[in-house]
Amino acid sequence: MNWSAVLADGSPPPTPATLQDAQKSATEAAGWVEQNWSTWLYVGFRILLIIVIASVLRVLVRRALTKLIDRMNRSAQAVEGTALGGLLVNAERRRQRSEAIGSVLRSVASFLIMGTAALMVLGVLNIDLAPLLASAGVAGVAIGFGARNLVTDFLSGVFMILEDQYGVGDSIDAGVASGEVIEVGLRVTKLRGADGEIWYVRNGEIKRIGNLSQGWATAGVDVRVRASEDLERLRTVINEATESLAKDEPWNERLWGPVEILGLDEVLLDSMVVRVSAKTMPGKALSVERELRWRIKRALDAAGIRIVGGPPLAEEPPVTDPSSAFAAPSALANPTSPQSLATTPIPNPAPNSASSHLSKPQ
């Protein structure tokens, strides 16, 4: 027995491949390739076509969105040079808003286009998409529950930017904090408070927004004077003071209309209140109110009209009799007069000396 021909496990060694076997294997492989090359070429061409179309479509959509954002910026710059544009348009606000909108739209477009292309490629490769979509759905639900606050903040920020509820430079009241907007993000809005503090407010926590910088503001001043003042004269004095305010710089730009005297707001027995109001540039109402009080006070002082609660007017002292400081002569001043003698107290009688001694016992 030839022990060299037996392997360790007891099986006979494999027979060496012959030339005929190699030729047969090569022929089978060539036939298989020749049989399937058209299918491979067709599948590869479809995948390549899908990728090319998706890439071209993504580039075109992003370029169109970029041009749209640039056009928005150019329109903002064109309006910014006008007087109305300086009041209503904030260049930094429009720039940040347009950049945020453009970034969101470009990201969404890229995700939709490339995601659809990836699914089409998997479909061409005959991969069952049902388990993949089911897994993606479950993963999406899990991520949504785990990061619901983040998703809420993001969606709220997107709609705030799209609707232009506020922007950089606006003074807003967000409920949880108030101040001037210094940065608008998709997740967080940054505010600077009245004392200089910076508030980071999540967009999902903002339930209401009061924008104090959109449209116009109202400056109101109450003038309280005595009820005996002449109303027509008071109206004339206030009109002269407000007309001078509307002609001076920079108040003529901050006022959006003439200052109006609305009339009597309150009438009491000793005083009355005249209401003065004016439409102003947003955010400038307080400064206009201070200037109105300043000028109205000066005009009223010059006209001699007293404001209730101010210092009392100087009055002349009453004329008095110089002799009133001296007392009238009295008869009681002379000790020898009958009146003085009548008021002299009567002295007590002297006690009896005999009765004052005690009797001694016998």
C-alpha cells in the first residue's frame, strides 16, 4: 500500500487538474459572462444615468435657489437707499433671513433629490426596499421621540424665518424674555435685554411674539393743568410747541405724522388732563415722548400756564398793621389800681396760740 497517497484524514489526495478541465472552466465562465454582460451593462447604465440626472438636477436647483436669494438681497439693497427703506428694511436682518431660508431650502432639495436617487439605485439592483423603509420608519419614530424638542425648535425656527415674524434689530417680547434681537437661528433666538444681558431662547418655547419694531409706534403725553385754564389758549400753546418739534432735526424723521391733541382725557374739580399723541418711527416712541414733554413744559412756563403738581407761584404777602405786634395797655399792670388790689389774694388768719398748746395732764 502507498502511504504517501493517503492524506491525514484517510481520504485520497485530489487528482491534479488537467488541461481539459481548465479549458472547460474557462469556457463556462466566458459563456456566463457573455450571457450576462448585457444585463450588467444595462443595470450599470441605468445607475449611472440616475446618478448623473440627480447630480445635475441638484446643481440646477441649488443654483436657482441661490439666484433667488441674491435677487431678494438686491431688492432689499435697492429699497434701503430710500427714506422708507431706511425705516422698514434692515440690511443685516434681510441678509440673515435670506441666508437661513436659502440654507434650509438647499438642504431640503439636496436631501429629497439624492434620497430619491439612492432609492431608485437600490430598486435597479433588485434590492427589496420594504424592510429598509420599515427600519427607516421605526428609526425615524425613535429619533423623533428622543429629539422631539430639537425637532420642535427647528420647525418653529423655520416657520418664524419664512413668515418674517422678527429679525435682527427688532425689539420683541417673546413671553419668556424680551429685548433686541441680535441673532436669529433655526433652533435658538438670541436677545439682548434692557440691562445688557443676553437671552438664549429656544424657538420651540416661544408661544407668542410681540414685535415692537414693525409698522409704527405711538408716543403719548398727558398734560395735567388746572381746571380753570383757558382751553383754546392751552391748545394754541401746545400746537406751537409741537409744530417746532416737527420742523427740527432729527425729530422730523422720527415723526410719521403731525402731533395731534386728542382732547380732554380727564376732568376733575381742581385739574384736567389733555392728551397729546403722535405716530413715530418704530422704537423711537420713548425719545419722542421725552422731547414732547420738554418742549410743552417750556412753552407752558413761557405762557404762564401752571402745571398741577409743580412749584407754587410766588404770591404777595398780606398787608398787616404794625401796631398789631404790641398788646393793649391793661389796668392790671399798675399794682395800686383798684383792679390789681381786687385780685390780691386774702391772707389767712393767724392761728390761736392758746389752742395750739396741748393741755397737760393733771
